[in-house]
Amino acid sequence: MTAPLAIDVRGLTKSFGGTKVVDGFDMQVARGDIYGFLGPNGSGKTTTIRLLCGLLTPDSGAGTCLGYDVLSESEKIKREVGYMTQRFSLYEDLSIRENLEFVASIYGIRRARRTVGETLEKLNLADRAHQLAGTLSGGWKQRLALAAAIMHKPKLLLLDEPTAGVDPKARREFWNEIHDLAAEGLTVLVSTHYMDEAERCHKICYLAYGKLLARGTVEEVIEQSGLCKLKAAPTLEDVFVHLMRDVTDNFAIKKAG
Ligand SMILES: Nc1ncnc2c1ncn2[C@@H]1O[C@H](COP(=O)(O)OP(=O)(O)OP(=O)(O)O)[C@@H](O)[C@H]1O
Ligand SMILES: [Mg+2]
């Protein structure tokens, strides 16, 4: 018997102001996988993440997230998902500990003091627990946001560009944390513009203009692109530039037509 999928959605579509920003999107993510979500600015990654965790309702399409129906069971999904938003959304004028205590109270976490203490230790935040969030550097802010997202012990972690603007060392450390969490059984969907991060994912997909252009392991995506016939040892970045050239041409033709 195959393991149940953490995410299994088909044909998700969402429009804003008459423009389809997610267009017939399919995604299957196995439990315990780190799944990379790639695509240019405005391609629909954040919108898709919000559709998956029940913050937005799709116009059409169907499927499940953690076994719950994305159309009718969004409250159950929200309880079991940790969502780290693209922009820092904690309180700058509260300390690290106060932010986590606040989040713990929102989730109604029992033995909150102990859970906050354990989370501070787990993410190496204990030494800075009294520092105001607003005075933290980008890397530490992201670490705090990750702590807030995992404190209620979610089964699925949705990370929306968690390392944007973070220095390479902090990015590497952040990714080590992600791998540790996945090793504990957490499923992770992570959007990123960094190719080195994509290469640390078990699987990836690439979205443009709301449509899925490629998916699979990094090796499969490179292989499926056919670029190996045109270029020696193409990189993932080469593949995405190549894919975008085709899709931008098609989009321009459609608009002109
Ligand atoms: N609430 C909204 N109302 C209207 N348009 C929206 C809304 N949310 C997103 N959009 C539009 O939908 C499109 C997709 O946006 P989205 O934020 O999902 O892209 P993204 O792939 O996450 O981009 P980025 O890499 O820049 O974060 C964009 O054109 C955006 O302007
Ligand atoms: Mg986004």
C-alpha cells in the first residue's frame, strides 16, 4: 500500500479581478518530503500556498491537504499546518519569548511555558529570548518565525520564501533545521528563488503564470527539459530560463491574439 499523500490537489484555479493567477494546478507531495516550490515573481506561489492551507478558497479544483478536503475542511487543515508567511508577521516590539508565548496562547497550547522553552532550545534562540524581535537581523527573525510556525507541532510546514534576504551562512543553518524537522516526519513545502535550496529538496515543481511547467526530482526536471541535447551539463537555472523563454513567447502570442 502506498503512503497517503500530505498534499493531493488537482485543477486548483483562482482568479483575482478576472485574471487567473493559479490555473489548473496539480500537486502531489508525499509525507515526510521536502518539496520545493519555484517560479518567477507573481507566478502564483503564495496564492497556491494560501489555497492549500484554507486561507483562500479555490474557484475550482479539488483535493486534500493532510487528508482533509481543501474545500470543506479548512479549519482542520489550519490546525495541523504551520505557515511561515513571506513577510515577517510577528510583533517587532515583543521579545522572542513574548512572541512565542503569544503564539502559544493563540493555539491554546497546553504547558505553554514548557513548549516555548523547548522551542527556544530547539532553534538555538534561548540566548536571545529577551531580545526584541524588531532588533533582530534577518536570519534571526526567520528563525523566530520558524519557531512560531512549528510550536503547535504541525504535520505540514508551509514556508513561503523563508530565506529571502538572509545571508548564506544563516540560509545554510536554516536549511539544516528544515532537514532535521523533515527527518522527524514533518512534510515541508517551501517556496524559494534560490537554486542551491531547490537542490536540497526531495522534489520540486516550477510554476509560471499560474501553470505548472515542470515537476520531479532535480535530475528529472533537468532530464525532462530536453536541454541536455542542446547544452552540456545544464543546471537547474538553465532549465528555468529555457522554460520561461517558451512560456513568455506563448503568453505574448496569446495576448496579441
Ligand atoms: N489578494 C489579491 N488580490 C489581487 N491580486 C492578487 C492578490 N494576491 C495575489 N494577487 C496577484 O496574483 C498574482 C500571483 O501572486 P503571488 O503572490 O501568488 O505570486 P508569487 O509567485 O508568490 O510571487 P513572489 O515570488 O513575488 O512572491 C500576482 O499578479 C499578484 O499581484
Ligand atoms: Mg510569494
